[in-house]
Amino acid sequence: MLETREEVIRKEFNRWAGLGRGEGMIEGHIDVTEQIIDKMGLRPDDRVLDLGCGIGWATRLMAPLVPKGVAIGVDLSDEMIERARKVDSSSNVFYFNGAASALPFNPGYFNKVLSIESLYYYLDIPAALREVYRVTATGGRVFFMVNLYMENEGSRHWVEKLTIPAQLLGQEQYRGHFLNAGFRNIELHRIRDRRPMDVLVKPNSFDTIEQVRIGIEAGSLLIVGEK
């Protein structure tokens, strides 16, 4: 039997888990993610979803900020989720293995949704965003960050380097996807990593200092929407 594209992608992310790529996300994205979490304005009783959570590092960053709520991480890779569950964490942290297009939650369950560097991997971005819209509460807000986008010339070479498909979209295309899914008050922000450039040079991401410089100048694209 031929494998589905989703199964192929899951296997590749499982391989990345074995290579420590989940842990590498912390070092690569911690500063930008902390800035985004500050923008989220989390309240003590919020229910927050970390979509494409990997080993759950961002989920655990948010958990102390929602002591009366929950922080839930979801990832397609079962290996990433297993690694997430092995880390000691608060009693309000939970992890689920599954696809973004089929989330195991009731409609309107989450007040806030965070996604760090996963949206461009989704096979069907419109279907995933419709599902996120379904599980977001009325008045809830979503925060999706991507570094691979058309206006960031320093990241475009990733498409050829990646071993799985990735969608290279422009920021207005992203705006359109969120609007079509039903979100309103769409905001596009550029979040720049505040750390020194030499800290940001990663063999698996950037080949040259010039690519790093361009990437820092472009910043991470943050798409914010409200239901």
C-alpha cells in the first residue's frame, strides 16, 4: 500500500525528532517566541493551543501564564509528542498527536492559539485554518509565526533544502487564507530576533552570513487574527 503524503511527512518529522531538531527549535526561535507570547496577553484562565508544538517547549512557556486554564500542544509527529510528554511540566499541560486539519477538541474551546514555524508544512492550509477557526472561541485570537515567506529572501532557499514539501507564500496570501477561514481584524507583524547575528547562524537553516542578515532584517512574519 502506498503511503499517504501525511504519513510521509509524519515519518520525516519523526526522523527530525531523533536528530534533535525539536530541541534545536528552542535555540533558534526562543527570542521571537517570547516576544509573541508577550503580545498574546494571556490571562490566568485562558485555554491555549500550541499547534505544531514539536517537543512542547512553547507550550511549557505559556503554561505558567495560564495557571487556572490549560496549555495544550498538538503535533503530527508522534515521536515529537513522546519527547514532549517525557519532560516534567505543570499539571495544566497536555499533548496530543494529530493533524492540524482534524483537531480533537470541541468547537470554541480555545481562547488563544499559537503556532511557531509549522503553517507552511500543512498539506491543506485552508482546511487547517478552518479547523483552527472551529476550535477558537468567539473573540479568541490566533497567532501564527513563519520565517519562510516570500518577502523574506533570506529564507527562500529552505524550500530546496527541505526533504518534505513546504509552501512559499507571500504575506498577503496568508492574509487571504485567514480571511477566507473566517478570521477578522487580521494583523501582519514583523518580529525581529534581538540576539547577535553570530548566535543565529545555523548550518541547517542558513548557508551564509548574508542570508542571516537578510533574514534578521526581514523578521519573522506574525499573522494575528480574531474570531
